[in-house]
Amino acid sequence: MNKSFGTALIAWNVLLTALVAWALFRSPSATNAAAAVAANDSSAVIAPAVVRDTTALSGVRIAYYQLDSVLDGYELFEDRKGFVLGEGKRLEEELSRKMAHARKRQKELMEQDVYSTQAQREAAERELQGYAAEIQELQARSQQNLDEIQLSVLQETNKAIDDQLAAINATAGFDLILRVQEPGDIWCGNTALDITGPLIAALNADYRARKAAAKK
């Protein structure tokens, strides 16, 4: 058999098999089966049927507040934040002065190194190491001070929020008050439950009263 003819015959058999398979899959039963598979395909986007249980929470009173908005509007937090930023700037300036002095002294010692004895070079090295240790200690102490101040501000703010929530709830009688923060795990669909505005007003009224009393 001619080699080229044999190759053509094999190709024809492959093509014929493909055509038969295509015809079978185009049959009604195959089409219906494909449709059934498509209907049962879990990847298809199907709107879920949500059953709302109106009896479980029918007697529960719920409210929520936006923490980010409270912090932005709370005057105490803004005052304390200004103090934290000012303290951070002061510590940064102190650290910059120490580093500038150390660099200046390093330059002076390097210029003297040509004429120094071994003992003088060792003394200069110890002096520079002392500057480095002093700067590292100052940096660590500054960060610790800032962390403590920030923690104190957050604790003071959280206590004030809790106190005002208790005062509000004494008359409102909520069963549950949610704290919502971005990004968060809670999405609130009913803005009528939002008590952020009254909470900010109560916080600022209390803070102003305490500031006025402290000035007397």
C-alpha cells in the first residue's frame, strides 16, 4: 500500500469517527442530558431564596453606631489626637538633634583619624558606639511613650463611649447595640437604627461640661 494513501485513510477514519460522535451528541437525548447537566450546574448564578424569620427578633430592640464617625466627631478624641501628634513631633525633633550631633562628631573624629594614635582611635570608636546606643535607646523610649499615650487615649475614649451608651440606653432600652467599623463584618440595612448622631452629641456635651468644670 502506498504510504501517502495509508496516511490519508487513517485521517479519513479519524474524521469519520469524529462525525459519528458529533451526531450522537446532537441527538435529542444527548441535548436533554446536556440541559439537565446545565440545570444542575452549581456554578450557575442563582438568586438565593431568603426566608426572613420575623418571629425570632420580633421583640428585640437593636441599634448601631458608626465608630469611625464617632471618633471623627468626638472633640475629646480630636484634642487627644492633637496632643499625640505634637508629642510625636517633639520626640522626632529630639531624635533628629541627637543624630545630627552624632554625625557631626563622627565627621570630626574621621578627620582626626590620620593623626591619631591607636589609643585615640579606640577612644573615638567607643564614643561613636556610645552615640549609637544613646540614639537607639531614645528611639525605643520615644516609641514606647507614643504607644502608651495612644493606648491611654483609646481607653479614655472607649470608656466615654461606653458611659454614654449606658446613659442613652437607660431611657431607650435597646437589647443590642452594635459597633460598626470599616472595614467590618457587620452591614446595616436599616439606617433608622443608627444612633451615631445622638451618641456624638452626648459625648461632646459631656466633654464640654467636664472641660468647663476643670477651668473653675
